[in-house]
Amino acid sequence: MFVHYARWYLGAAWILLLVLTSLATGLTSAWSVLLLALGAMVPPLIMFAFWPGGPPLTIAEVLHAVEEQQP
């Protein structure tokens, strides 16, 4: 079950870590907020783009899908 949600947990943990770090250091300037937003969004987006999806289809699933499409 954890593996299914691992991407979401890692992304949320990364964003939470950056937000807590910014609050602890007292970031107040506009550039700091912009860098925080970029730092919070870019790594999770890259992770979601390159993380492999579900397992590949089996031959039985492919054949079953083909049979359903034929009239």
C-alpha cells in the first residue's frame, strides 16, 4: 500500500520540509518566496514525470482488451 502512495508522500514531505525550513529561517523577501515556490514545485514535478507508472500489462490483459474491441 505504501508503494502506491510513495510518490505523493515523498512530494508532500519535500514541500513540508522546505516550508518549515523557510519559516525557521524567517524568509521574508519576494525573491526568497519565489525561490521557495520553485524549490517546492520543481523537484516533485520532475519526480512525477520520471517515476515509472504501474506494472506493464500481461499478455492475457492485452488479449482480453483486443477481444473486447472486436465486434
